[in-house]
Amino acid sequence: SAVISQKPSRDICQRGTSLTIQCQVDSQVTMMFWYRQQPGQSLTLIATANQGSEATYESGFVIDKFPISRPNLTFSTLTVSNLSPEDSSIYLCSVRQTYNSPLHFGNGTRLTVT
Amino acid sequence: TQLLEQSPQFLSIQEGENLTVYCNSSSVFSSLQWYRQEPGEGPVLLVTVVTGGEVKKLKRLTFQFGDARKDSSLHITAAQPGDTGLYLCAGPETSGSRLTFGEGTQLTVNP
């Protein structure tokens, strides 16, 4: 299974700033996703990161707030822009090889906005 | 939209007790997956069930997929503190590449 390195593991940011989260996979993967999770709760899909093209965002998430890059099949970044306390959450990178294969997750980035 | 309802949301039990977590939907899923997540880590896949009526065992964990492929259950026998975590069921949407996740069950096993 793919090994996913997500950085940073946690950060404390001030309101109005931005945080960029990196996701590095040790092998080429077809599908990469970004999720948000409140501690102890389920996962909410933010977007699908598409290699070489614009990400596909879920309802309620927009590119201006959550710009995503995916320059190749092993790397992606998620930026959370213009931070507010409501953005405090855990952000998770995940990958899949096929539609029927399971998701593999990074360990997440715990973001606290003050 | 295919929804997965998970119950109970929270469960706190003593070591040695048995428990069952349920994952239900009004929609048919081609398969269902169960994940466990520990604090500070991402979810990790426990099992995938594919065939209606299928039962899979993973040590003290027994997973069942409903005959109609609309529901699944996770039964833990003689729970141990190491079983503590967030359990999530998930199923692939019929359109696209996304997974639908249940709301999760936060399990605490007290020694």
C-alpha cells in the first residue's frame, strides 16, 4: 500500500493568514483527495486533486478558499486561505489507485486558527 | 446522494465486553469498507465486504454485509483497550470516484 507523508502535522496560524499543506506519496497514484475532519467526527470531502488540471471541488468548497495543486502523480498541496477560527480542523490527504480500491490516508494536519 | 447512517455514535464499554456497530443505508452499495482511526493518525482500512451476506473475520472482529448490500455490521468480541478508536464505514458512490462515509462510531474500551 502507498505510504503518504503529510506536512506539517500540526500548525497554529493567525486569522487572515494562509497555510499550505503538502502530501507526498511514495508511488504514483491515480486519485488524490483532500478531506476535512473535526476531531472524533466523520470525514468531509473537500476536493479531488486532478493531475495537470484544476481540482474538482465539492459543494460548499471553492477554489479561492482552498486552492489545490497536483503537479504530478505523487504530490499535491492544499492551501487554506484567509484563515478564520472556523477553519480549525484536521485536514487529511488520501489516495486510491482504482474506483474499487480502498483509500489510504496521511496522518493529517491539525490546524488551529487563533 | 447515497447516505450511510452509523450507530451508535458513541460507545464506552469495559474491557471484555462485546459490542456491535451498525452501518445502514437505503441505497445499494457494490461494496462497503470499514476503517479505524486512532488519535493523530489517518483512518486505516480494516476490511472490504463485497458479496451480499458475506461474513469476514479479523481476529476478534467480525464484519457482515447485508444480503441486500444496504447495510453492514461490525461485531467485536471481548473488547480490549487497544480497540479504542473511531470506526468508520464507507461505500463507493455509483457515480464518480468518491467514497461516502458514515458519521463514525467513537469507541472507548476502559481497562
